[in-house]
Amino acid sequence: IFGRLQYYTNATQEVCAILYGAMASRAATQLADQPGRIPPTVLALIVTGTVFTGVCCFLFGKLGIGKLMLAFPSPVTTGFLGTIGFFLVKQALQITSGVPFKYFYPISLTDFIAPRSLC
């Protein structure tokens, strides 16, 4: 709230939801033959990710590592955040349609544009 950084860094809940959704999808794919292990594995991924993120944020704050962000020019941080947005849009389309992507394009365009794929 009182920092000198020139961009907004709060309210990242949707980012976490998309990333956790991608991890859950991957875990469900890997554990398809053992469906009983999917919910505890997804829960463990979410808890581990949350705890690790909290510990890293605490350590970065105590060590003053956030001040290093001021060394990066604004176009660099803007490009980085734009790339994250690009990744999030791709993951959201892949998760909602159920069609795997290669790079930014769906592997099967006919499956992707089918009316059932986004329902």
C-alpha cells in the first residue's frame, strides 16, 4: 500500500484459481486409474502451494528483496505481466474447452469450436 512500485500487485485470486485448476487437471489426468487419490492430491497441492507462497512472501519481505524490483525498468515488468496474462488466457481456454493446446492454438479446432466444448 505504501510501496514505490508503479503497478498493482493485489487481488490475484483469479490467477491462483487458474493455476490451481491447471495443477488439478494435471493431477486428475495422472491419477485417472486411481480416482480415490485425486481429491487428497489436489488438496495437498493447494495447501503446499499456499504455504510455500506465504513463506516466500514473508522471507522476501524480511530480507528486503522487494526493493530489487525497483531496478527493473517499467517496460520489463509490464512485458512480464503481459506474458503472465497470455499464459492465463491460454490456460483458461484449455481448461474450459477441454481441448489440449500446442503453443497458443488448440490441437483440434473442430473440437474447440464445437458447441459442447465451452458448456
